[in-house]
Amino acid sequence: MRFLRGRWFYPLFLLLAFWLVFIFGPVPAGGSNPPGEEMTVHFYAEDPEGDDYGPGSYIYPNDPAFAPYEGLFDLLAFRVWSDRQGEEVYFDVKIKNVTNPWVAPEGFIHPVIHIYIVTGKGTNGEPVNDGPRVVFSPRHRWEFALTGVGWENSTIYYPAVDGGLQETAITDAYLQVEDLIRLAAPKKIIGTPKANWRYYVFTGSYDGFGPGFFREVKEEADEWFFGGGAGGENTPRVLDLLAPAGGKYPQEKQLQVFPGGQRACLHPVGAGRTGGFWWLWLFILPAGVVLWFLCRKRPVLSIFWYRKKRN
């Protein structure tokens, strides 16, 4: 107790607090504004490299169109930004390797990009089509959705005035100089992004004949289909998901199929935090105050309470 009562108490307590938050808490997302005083980054997050394998087991098809057989769907970073004077909000998606073997006009073809925006007003708990074969957390329903698909199939989905969803074509393109794929959404539809918005972001593989343009995942890989799937009818077709490497909701855990065949349930990332145990501070700080008070005096345990030891 004498050691704790000394000058080392506060450093040790803070070290313990940060360790608990690091172990149990989420991974923070950070970012910086692109060049230009009129540009504002509303959200930025990075994703681990080399994880375009779904729940950890997916294997690339073996056709030469999928060379170099890695990184074609590997989401590395995601950024939302806008120009104060502009009429659009931009969604930048960084993919490790971008190729265009089928010469799509957008400059990319392999990744199918889905972005779902949770504003706090949404009512939608499933993707816009059956392509991804996942569901979303019932606590975080989306209001707006963007799909980035080659061959001029990119779309924004938003609430219709009379209920349901309305859809409008949007533009997207691979920007070779910046080495990223950019989707543009009209501000008149989604408004200016808020700091408390959350995002579901993931990629699949383009298949012009697949559901929602998503390529199938089977148990065994072949020329055109991914392998490593669980074999059930609810095997996710998502290859990479914007998610922290550790914590409560890593990608591998989110994309697992639940017992009984329930679809994998995804969780969004949020501005500055990706969800998790922020509430630990509600216990850590009061506990520190109580511990400090007890360490000021040398207590002895009484039957009903603590009392100061008599000299």
C-alpha cells in the first residue's frame, strides 16, 4: 500500500486505464484534409492489408483475369469529403491492386463497392440487393446507400417521399494519379455528412450475371468462382470489410455464418471510433478516485465498514 500511496500511484493508474481501453476498446479512425482550404474530410479510416479473404478462408478464382490473385478486392482506406462550394460529396475507396481486364469505362471492374450510411434516421437493415448475402446490426440501420459497379451500374439509394427506396445513377471512376476509386453523391440527396454518421463499407467480386453483380463463393475455387466458403446457402459474398483488426468486431468474426444458417451480421465504423467499450471510462475514473481516497489512509477492515487504524 505504501508503494501505491507514493508518487507512482497516478502514473500506474493511468497506465492501467489506457491498457484496459487499448485491449477492450475500438480502433480509432483518423484523417487529414486534402489540399485546399475549402475541402473538408468528414470521415477517414484505414483497413488492414491482405484481408480480402472474407471470414479468413476465401480463395481466388484461377482464371488469368484475376492475376495477380491477391489485392484486387483489398480495401485499404476509406475517406468521405466534400468541397464547401461544391454540389457533391465524395467517397474515396483505396484498393490495393486495381486492374481492368475487361476495359470498363470507369477504369476498374473487379471490385463491387457497397457503402451504407447510418445517420440515425435510417430504417433499412439489409443490403439493397441479395448480392452481399449479409444483414446489418439492428442498432444501426442505414438511410443512404451507394454502390460502385463497373459498366455504368453505380447507384445511390435513398428514402422516397411516399416510402420505400428511390434510386439514382451516380458517377464513379478509378483515378490513376491518386490510385483510388471515387464515388460522387449529390449533396441535394444526402446533405453534408455529420460527425456522428457511421458507415458500412465492403467489397465483392464483379460478376455481370451474379445477384447484385456479386460473384459466388463456393467450397472449392475454380476458374470463375471463389473457394473456401462454408457451403451453405447463406455464405457471405463479401471479400473485404472496413473493420478494425482487433477488438469486438474484426472482419473475420463479422463474416462468420451463425449457427442455424443465419446470415452474417455486420457492424458499422464511426467517426473517431468503431464502436466498443468506451463505457469502461465510466468505471475506471470513479474507481480511481475511490482507490486514491483509500490509499491516502491506511484502512483496516471492520465488520461493517472501513476505519482508520489507531496508533
